Amino acid sequence: MKRVVIGTAGHVDHGKTALIKALTGIDTDRLKEEKERGISIELGFAYLDLPSGIRAGIVDVPGHERLVRTMLAGAHGIDMVLLVVAADEGVMPQTREHVDIIGLLGISRGVVALTKIDLVEPDWLELVQEEVKEYLTGTSLRDAPIVPVSAVTGEGLAELVRMLDALAQEVTEKPATGPARLPLDRVFTIPGFGTVVTGTLVSGTIRVGDTLSILPPDKTVRVRQLQVHKQRVEEARAGQRVAANLVGVEAGEIGRGDVLVTPGSFRSATLLDVKLYLLPTARPLKHRAKVRFHLGTTEVSAQLHLLDREELVPGEEALLQLLLEEPVVAAKGDRFVIRSFSPPLTVGGGRVLALPRMKYKRFRAEVLQYLSRLAEGELKDQVEAYLRKESQPVSLETVAETLTEEKERVVQALEELSKEEKVKLIKVEGQVYACSAATYRKLSDEARSLVARYLEEYPLREGMPKEELRSRLLPQLGVRAFQTLLEEWAGEGVLSLTAQAVSLPGLAGPSAEDQERIASLEEVYRRGGLQPPALREAASLVGIEEKEAEEYLGYLLRAGRLVKVAEGILFHREVLAAAEAQVVAALKERGEITVAEVRDLLSTSRKYVVPLLEYLDGKRVTRRIGDKRVLVKKE
């Protein structure tokens, strides 16, 4: 059975609730105060079986100006509107505001019910019909048929049902596949059952037994029971009015504006990229102006972050960011409405483009180009524009979350862009990172420049430590992903790599002056034998500063011409090799040897013998047993 949702709209006391009761037999005024005052205060719900077999859910909204926020909560998710105008009053202020809201929410299918015709003369009815038709000419309901009706006499009701049925057949059903999303418009408790929530299921399917999440409070719940139009069902599909009995949350922990979703499918945000239209009847809005933001059943305070101007003029559109005081659940393409604080009027609305992770700097051409692509382009164009704006590689998950797109679709777009050489992909251990070709080249140049400056300052080192380069170039990129990026650059001949450092290909090596000092320092350690000098003494013997000597020693160590056996103790490799040979020969002859015996054998002190033997232990030349050493048997 096809599913559609019809929402009412119209000025207070124009007969919306009476009309719904006449059509369905259901009184949507359920509160005592509503019945006493004769007006709707909260959302009301009913259903209507149309002649074609379509079952239409009906959301009856209040028409009072102070309850427009409630009307907005009900308007989310509707497929078509039933605009109610009383024949004895005609178009009124709330008629106009409701019609503005309908247009801002992108709703163009509707029928106008001209109610209370039993109270007016035919001539007057004709005048009101013309007034309504003329008013709607410049709105999204310009093509809506006008049907005179009376909830009292029943006149025109059959024609109204026929018109609603014809429009319902044109509605494209919401997708029942993909993640579930149910904005909550009511939350209450039923004794013996617990927490119950209601709303219009915007997408996906919910089944009894499903484990779902409620955002933004991030509560995990289980669906105990489901109802659609007061009938228990095992599953509810997109486009239906749904009541869900939930386990795992108390009614006081959640409320209108929260959203029931498939876990991991949506996220809440306090920053939105949007395209905003300001109504011609509104006042200008300046940069940082505060407004009330309505999306789905959510209402929060927001601040405008204008990106290309200081003021938004009535009747204009702009690409901008909204800074929200509280998190909301949003997705690309969602329609929203903004209202002023004082006076409380609807002033504009628009469409969510993305969920960014940071506030943009103003008057940036690349940002405005990116947002323009989001507003008008295909997904591949949007992904490319997003990556062009980013100054570093971005994970696949971040791209998908920001654009609120399925990962599979983003992967397809990235692969196509990679083949076109517009995007560079970095794949490591099942993770995918991406950056624009321009960003990749820029980072490559920056990496080479950073390494060059480092080697200019430390010419004798093997290169810039990888971790230091990562922290200065791409601190937010993981170690493994950064290593993959370095290997790409090395393969292109941009950089050269060792186990721990990054250098430049084809370096000339130490200068003649440096080579002379290095040779002098090496000779000092060769002559020092098994009683080598400390750093300060070695620097003094060569006639250089300690800092310079430290760089030269590092070079000799990396070249393998000196060997570090302990902190502050360096042996020349020839000296060390000779000492090792003597110890091995002695052990072959004696079988075991003590520290004192090695000291006498090598004519040095215990200060150097102990580190030397521990070095040989580490090389698995010797093995310590008690206070003696023996040779390690080679297999």
C-alpha cells in the first residue's frame, strides 16, 4: 500500500480540525484545553483511506501565531498540504506565514479547502475564491485547486477527497531502504508499557526488535512495539506516521526535536553549511545575526556566519554557515526555516548543504566555490570541491560524514576522480585517505622544503626524523598513512627515505672542511683505544665547539665508523673489533672469563670493560653466567 502524509495549514479557527473530523471521523483535538478553547494547541493526527487505496496520514497543526513552532514540527516529512482558508474571513496573517513556510520547505503539492461556505453568500464566496487564487499566484501552491467545502453540511467533501487522491497518486514514495530516520514530535509514557515516541518516518524501515539510537542525547534503545494509525504492526516504512514503544530510555531523557535513527548512520552537529533564502517581507539580516532555526521537529537558536557579504537583503539567497547553540541531526538536502526573535515571524529558510567540522574564514573564493558545488553539482563535483578546499588528506569517513553520503557512493566518486588524476588516494590497512591533486603537489613541495631547511641546519645528519616532519607538515594524519605518503614521494624521486629519517636524493655529502674535522675527530677516538675521550675532551682536542662535535659524532655513528656501546661511551670500530677478537680468543682458550680478567687482558678500566661486555652480550657473542662470561654457541 502506498504511503503519503498530508499536513494541514491555515489561520487559527479557520476550521482545520473540524474539516479533518468530517473527512476521517477522527477528532485530532485530544487535549482538554483544546476542546475548551476550540483551537488546536498541539499536533493532532488522523488517517484517511483514499478511493485509490492509498492510506494518507494526516498531521493537523495549530494555526495560532504563537504556535507556529509547533506547526513547523508537524510540517516536516509531509508530502502534500491541505491549506484551509475560511470563506467568511479569507486570507489572514497566519495563512500567509503558513504558505511561506510551505514554500520554504519545498512543498508544492496541495489543495486549498475553502471552509465554512455555509456561512457566506455565493457572491462573497466567489470574491474570496478570487482573492485566494490571486494570493497563491506567487507561491509554491500556485497550481493548487480550490475546493469550497462545509464540515457542517458535508458539501464539497467528496470533491476534496477526489482532489487529495489525485495528488496523492503523483507523490513519489520516500525510500524504505537505507538508514531509518524518525524525527520525534511527541514523547510520553503509557503505564505498563513505558516510553512511547511518535513521528513521521522520513527514510528507511523500523522493525519490532530493532536496536536504534536517539540523537543528539545518543541513547541506545530497542523497539518493543510499533503502531501505524493505531494498529499494531511488525514494521513501519518511510512515509508513515509511526508510534514506537521503546525500551532503554525514560520519557524525561528525550523530547521533541530528538531523532530515532539507525546506529552510526547520522550524526548531530552544531555547525551547518547552508543555502539560505530571505523572504521579501523580512528585514535585512547582518553577519552574526541571531535567529530561531527549525529543522524537522527541532528548534534551536542559531547565528548567521555570512561568508561573502555583511548583510543579507530581503529577497536574496546566500551561501553561509549556521552556528547552532545546541546540536541537531541534519543531512544534506534537509529543508529548514528560520524565524526572528522579535517579532516572532518566519523570515526565511533553505537547504542544508553539508556538516562541516570547522568555521570558514570569510570572503574566501575557494570556500564559496565549494559551497556553490554543494548547492548545484553532482556528488563527484561535490567531493572534488570539498577536497580542493582541504589543506591535508581527509579520511573517507570524514568525507562521507561531512557530505552526509553513503560511503559506497563516496568511494565510487573518489575512484573516478583518481582515474582522472584530480584526486590522490592514500590506501593503508583498509583505510582510505584522499586529497586533491593540487593539495598533494603543494604538500610534496612543502615536505621537500622542510627537509631541505632541516638539512641546511644539520648537514651531517642522515635526514629529518620522520615524526618531526609529520608533526610539522601533517600532524593530524596517522603514522602509517604518513609513511605511505612518504613512500609515494620517494617513488617519485621527491624525497629519499631511511628507516627513521627523510632526506633529499643526490645530496653531495659533507663539505671539505667538515670532512677534515670528521677525520680529525675519528682519529682522536682511534688513538683513544679502549679508553676513549668524552664529548667535551674530544671537542677540545679537535678545537671545535661541543655542539659541532656532537653533529660530527652523529655522522660517524651513522657511518658505522664509531660504535656506541653505552651512553657517553663511543669506541672506534677498529678498536672495538680488535677487543672483541681478543675476548673471543681468550674464551676459546679458557672457556670462561671474569670482568677483572678482561680488564687485565685489554689493559683498560672496569668503567669501559663492563659496557663492552654488555655490548658483546647484546650481540650474542658472549653470555653472562653469574659473574663470568662464556661464548655463545653458534648453531
